[in-house]
Amino acid sequence: MMLINNKTLAYTLLFLLSGAGAMSAQNNIRSSATEVTRNAMVNHAPARRTVADENKNTTAVKSDAPSSDVGWMRVIYRHLDLDNEKNAALYYPEMPVGGQENLFRIIMRLIAGGKIKAYEYLDGREVFTPEFQVQTDEMLARFHIPYTESNNRDRNGLVIEENDLPAADVMSYYVLEQWEFDNVKSHTVNRVLALCPVLHQTGEFGDELKYPMFWVEMDDLHPYLADTAIFVDDSDNTPRYSYNDFFTLALYEGDIYKTRNVRNKSMAQIYPDETARKQASDSIQNRLTGFDKALWSPSREELQEARQAKEELEAKQPSVKREIRQSRRSTRARGTKPAGTSGSNSAVRSVRDRK
């Protein structure tokens, strides 16, 4: 009996061991197949594009890429005439005086020193990427601005003498604005994206020629413009603002000469008539500044104020009518006819006399 039990036990153990080995072998085969499949998928799957790869191939203006919080956006091109009194702070002083200098000199000094980058003027197709960056020496040669290479170790870049800069001839700027409606803040925000100095020169026949020089991004200028104090009011010579404030608070004034559109046409091309172009420009400006009001219905407080004003007006109307009646009665008592009633009274008397 004991022998049979031992044999039975031996066969049982042998069966169990062989089954476990089969299961282990099956698991190993399954694991190997899974690994082969995973390797095949990795080797044959397309490469995943990263954010860096996307940025390499992008051709859009990197400053005006809307975020997820932007519900509406419009890009505006504005022309700032420095003869306009509100824009004079960008032009004066023509020469540096008392540590103050105009905007063009600041921009050129930063570009020559390699502190900020300049980009090609592409007439409505502005792209602020490295392939469209302006080479400083080529730009200076294009506009006939003399320069020398700096030999000072503490001063990199190119050196331009103060008298060689055509600061007096930069009589206007192009401003690239971006108007956004912020869904989080629930209001419209205006940001200046870039500036373009425009060089004015006189042609052979006395006509004025304008040469847009280059674009500079406002994000690059912010740290430097914030340190330059200016005054914008002739009645108060206190430098309360900086160049940065001048653009952030939109203290300038200029006409809209273009909006970003599919056909890349300016306002002059769309509206050849000057009157029609001015009306279209004013209409665009009104829509930009009134965008917030057009989206929202009046609040309870605004409705209450409007209702109260209407009730006050209606309450004043009976007293006005009462004063008119009293004035007519006093006029009749004095024997004079109220103005505008002589025709009707004479007609009544004539009928009575006939009877």
C-alpha cells in the first residue's frame, strides 16, 4: 500500500512539473512574441514630431501666435506721422541732449551692438524668424550709413558716429498691432508687436520718397525702452512716462493703412478713393475700440441707471408743459399774442364776427 502511494505521488509530481514547465514555456513564447511585435512597431512607426521640430518649419510670426485664451484676434498696420504733435516724443530731440535721445537712435545703437535683431520689411508678410533676419552691415550699406568695427573688448558689434545716423530723416514709423479678445479677462487687449522706422528722402523731382528700413520686435525693445524717460505733454515737462509706456498705453496717434488679409492688399489698394479709405479706416477703429460693448448686454446696474434717467426725464416733461401754459396765460392777460398763434386767433374772430 505504501509503495502504491509513493508511485502515485511520484507520477503526480511529475505531471505537475511537466505542466508548469509547459506553462512557463508558453509564457516565454508569448513574452518573446510581444517583444518582437513592440520592436516592429517602433521600427516601422513614423517619427513623432516634437515642438522643436514644429518651430523649425514654421513660417508664421512668432509674436502674434494666439493662445487658447484668445477668442478673437485682428492684426493692424498703423502709420505714425512724427509731425503729429502726439507722436513728437518719438522724434525729439534730434541730437542727444542731457542723456536723452530719440527712438531711432536707441534702436540703431541696440542693433549695431548686437543686442536686438532686425528683420526684413516684406510689405505685409512679416516673418520674424532667423532666415529673415537682417545682416547689420548689409542694412547699413543699403542706407548709406557709415560704420566701423569696434576694437573695444567691452563693446561688441559695430560703431556708428552720432552725426552719421539719419535720425532727422526718420519722419514716421509703421506699427504692427495685434488686437485680441481675452476670454479669461473678458475684454479687448491691444499689443504692439513690432516697429518699423521709415526713412524720408527727397527725390530728383522734389517728390518725397519713403523707405521702410526694417522691423524690430517690441518684445526685444521692452527692457531698453522702459529705462528711457520722456515727456509727452508740452504743458508738463516732467518725464512721467517711458518709451515703453508710450506704446503700452497707446499714447500715439496714427492712421490704419493696412489690415492683415488673405490677398495682402493695403487700404489704398482696396479703397482708391481717399474719402472712402478714411471712412473705412475710421470704421475699423470704431469696431476695434467698441468690440467689448458689442459682445455684452447691459448689466443690471446699467439698466437701472437708464431706467432712472428715463423716469427723471418724464418727470420733468409735465413741469415744462405747465410752464408753457402759464406763459401763454400771462401773455394773453397782457393783451399780447403769443408768437405763432396770430393766424389761428384772427381766424376765430372772423368767424364770430360773421355770426
